[in-house]
Amino acid sequence: MSTDPFASPPEGVAAPAPQANPGIAPAYTPGHTAAPRAFVPPGGSPVGQHLAALAPPQGPPLAHPASYPLAATPPLEVSGHARWAKVGAFSAAVAGLCLAAFNYLVAVTADDDLAAALVITALFGVAFLGGLTGYLTLCLWMIRVRDIVKPQGYPAPESWKIWAGWCIPLYSLVAPLRAMDKLAFKAGKERMTPFLTLWWGGFLVTNIASRLTDLTGIEASIVLVLSVVEAVAALASLAGLLVLIARISAVATTPPPGQALPSAPPTGAALQPGPAAWQQQPPAGFTS
């Protein structure tokens, strides 16, 4: 009898059926609904014992990345914008005082007084720069507060209304007040109403008094009274605006009632073991 393992069997003798290797899973064929399995040697075989001895110790599987405790996204800060907004509020108040002095000097100064003309020019320049600084810093602060309170579900003005509301004629009489009123909703509209009135009322009085001093034929004494009213109104508007900035900024970053801002896990906290990703989600195209 031939001992060649590759020799063909004699004629009339059927070839023996191949023995299945218990350590190899059946071959994967197209249309099969189960995922193909990897080679797993039997634990009792020498090959399986050898591979088990070589394999590093395995701990519990890591959790699915979707279940990791992610660090919270740092909330937007408003403190820096609030400080600059307060600087802008003082700048706007200084602009109002300079404008009051400017209007008075223009009304009572002779046309040939060169020294007074230089002072008037300086006052106008300071008033312009102070007003521009107040406009930019206040709008930037309002935009930041809007970006914080809007995702929390509170009313918030649109960005273009904050910027353009100060510049459009007639619309500028109500647009900044309406925008600030929405931003003050979270701080308590009833508590903020007096300061809103003080801020915007002082602002309107300042502008009205300034326009009245531009009229021709007004006596110097009346111009002086209007200038004083303009200066006092500017200071009153400053007081109301400072309170609004402080109180709105203080509550802007606090979570809404019944909700808590997400927090990052403590430093050094271990991940909880859980099923691996391939165990949680079967491969596409296969069914478990």
C-alpha cells in the first residue's frame, strides 16, 4: 500500500471525506447572514495552549466612545465684554458732557474768538471719540450676552438690530431700548424696568436738549439751562446703564431654572468598562 499522502485512491475506492478541523470555523459564503468568524484554536489543543500563553492578558473591553464622559464645552464668558462695556458707558457719558459744553460755547462765543474755537474743536473731537467708543463696546457686549442667553431659550434680539438700531433715523428712538429689554428678560424684567427707564430716558433727554441748543435765536441763559439738563441727563443715563451691564452680565451665564450646565469629569476618573464598539453596533450588511 502506498504511503504517499498525495497519491490518488485505487480505482473503485471512494476518497475519504475530509475531516473538519474543530479549530476553524466554516468558510464564509456569499449570502450568509452571519458575520465570518476568526480562527479560534481549541483551548485543549497544543496550538491553542501555545497561543494562549503568548497572548497578553486582556482586561475588560473599553466603553464605546459615544459613552465616554465628555468634558463640557466651556461656556461663553461675558466678564471681559462687561468691563469694556462699562468703559464705553463712561466714554459715552464724557461725550455727553463734552457735547453739552460744546453746544453752550457755540451759542455764546463770538465768531472771531480763536481760543474758544480751538476749545470747541477739542470738545467736539472728544465727544465724537467717546460716543464711538461707547457704541462699539456696548454693541459687542450686547452681542455676547445675546449669544449666551439665546441657546438657553430666552428672548434675544437679532444681531443686525443691535448694530443698526443706533443708526437708522426714527428707528433708533426705540430699537436699542427694545434690544436691551430682551437681554434683561433673564435678569427679571420687573427689576430691570426702572434702570431701563433711567438709561434710555436720560439718553433721549440728552439728545433732545442737544438739538434744542442748535436752534437759532435762543438766549444764552436758556442755552445754559439746556446744557445743564443735557449734562445731568447724561450722568443719569450712565448710572442706569452701569446697573444694567452689571446685573445682566451676572445672570447671563447662570443655567436656567431646573437645568444644570454640563461639567467635566473629575481629574483621574477611570472610564467605566463596557461593550466594545463592534459589540454594540453590528457590521453593516449583517444581522445578528
